[in-house]
Amino acid sequence: MKTVSRNWVASVHVALSLIGLPYPTGTSGICRKNAISSTSSLCSSTSVYMSPSVHIKARSPVYTGSDTSRFPVPDDKVDWETDWPQYKPVHYTAPTVLKKPVWADPEIGTFSPQFNSLDGSVDRRSHEGPYRIQNGNPLNPHGRTGLQGRGLLGRWGPNHAADPIVTRWKRDSSGQRVHHTNSQLPILQFVSIKRLDCGEWAIPGGMVDPGERISQTLQREFSEEALNSLQASPSDRENIQKRITELFNSEGLQVYKGYVDDPRNTDNAWMETVAVNFHDESGNSVSELPLQAGDDAGQVSWIDIDSSLALYANHLHFLETVAKKRNAHW
């Protein structure tokens, strides 16, 4: 998740979520590149959270990072199967994308992307199955958004991200778990970043680089965005990598895999992510490392998981799954 080349799916690879505003780093911090691989080696279960059938944030009236207004799409007209001859979506691709950065595709017509397949090192397959192609353009599997083109996204079709949810138990000064006064359940904390593009708190995450395994993306993003490892001294970087590797080599809980209702989505480009929970059960692993925001995150902090949180995109739903799976307060 480094500005453009690691730029929202979003640092833990945490700034792991979908955010400058160039190519999304997934669902978190900002924007960047893609490609995806199997997650079976790091996940203990399949996705639990189901993506909403009707996207909301992907139909925000004004496209994020611009003055471009979307063509209004009511709930009953979102589905492509609904006949709507009056539909006239606005076309918009951000200037940063049109400048042809390395993480972005060319305009359709100047190249021939192999949609619904592995296109060289770029994975154009959707986690949700085959998507439709109309007049050479891929169609958002969750329906109309009121805007054509790529917006801030680099890839036509799915833009793959990975969101690492790093958690620990909240503890008091004596090291005992803190329980919530109402639910009487232990409180979980997660590493969160404050996105520079929109000011919202989010699960750190980032875009999957072409040919990169998701496990690599998760670890890299967390290291760079939550711990600012790129600026650390060689000795500190070695300690950071040792602890992170131990945590990320543990069996993770796959919380979600699929479409993200992201305000950067368009009719022809959309965010997808794999969200995986890595839990520091004892509190003596990553929990002991000082958090330091990377250059794509305004702030980074351990935050108590609670249903009242206001978070970016679908991130609150991911945390709900984590809390319930770990029998924690929600």
C-alpha cells in the first residue's frame, strides 16, 4: 500500500481495503496494483461474511476524489438484468490513471485484456465467478454504479486487494483480559489506520502485486503501513520482520473473500479483497512492536472492536465476523 505503486480495497499489510488516490491499495489506505493467488495455505475456514447484493457506497452521488456526479441509480435498477433504456452513466477515469502508471491498464482498444482468466501475471478472475463482458468492457458483478470507466482504479474488471486483520486481547495493567461491562465478553483490539484520502478509519490493506501471493501481500502491507518498516534501521527491521513472520505464518482465519462495496467502484472496474485475521493470542508478538504509520496512512492505532465503530467500506462487517468467531465483545 504505497501511494500509487502501493496505493483503498487498506498497513498490517495494514494498510491492507480498498485508498493520494491513484490505484487502490485495496480496501484500506490508498491505491495500487493487482493479481491474486490461493489463500488456502493461510486460512482455517472459508468466507463467513457475505457481501451485500445491492451495493451502496459504489453509488455515492459524487465520485470520490473528483467533482464528477454519478448518474443516479435507484435500488430497483441496480441489477443488469433489469431493463432500463434510460440509463446513461457518466464516463470518468481519473487523470492519475490516464497518465499510465505501472499499476494501471491502458485504455481498452489499445490492448486486449483476457478477462475472466489469468492474463499473464495479472489475475482478471473474480472471486465471485465469471463476470459479463459487454462491447469489450467488463461489467460490475453487483450491477450498475452510475459511472463508466475506471475512476481511480487501475485495472479493468476486478482490482484485487488483501486485508490483514491483526488482533489482540485488550489487557489491563496486570496483564488480565478486559471484559466489556455490558456483554461481559473479552474485548478484542485490532490495528487500524486512518486513510489519508477520506479520513476514515480502516483495516490496513493493499493491492496484490502481479504474480504476488496473498500471504506475501498481507505481510508486506502490515510491515510497511503499520510499522513503517521501510524507514526502520536494519536492526529494527530485522526484529520487525521476525515477529511479523511468526504471526503471519500462523494459521489465519479467512473472514471474507469477494466483492467490496467501495466508493471507487464503477460499472467496469471494482474492488475485491481477501480479509484474513491473524491473532496475537498471548500479546507478546506483534503487540509489543511500536505502531508507526507508513506514508499512506495518516495515523495507526490499536482500536477496541465494537459494533458502534464507523469504518471504511465493508470493514465493520469483517470485524463482526472476527469478534463472533473468537467469542469476543461485539
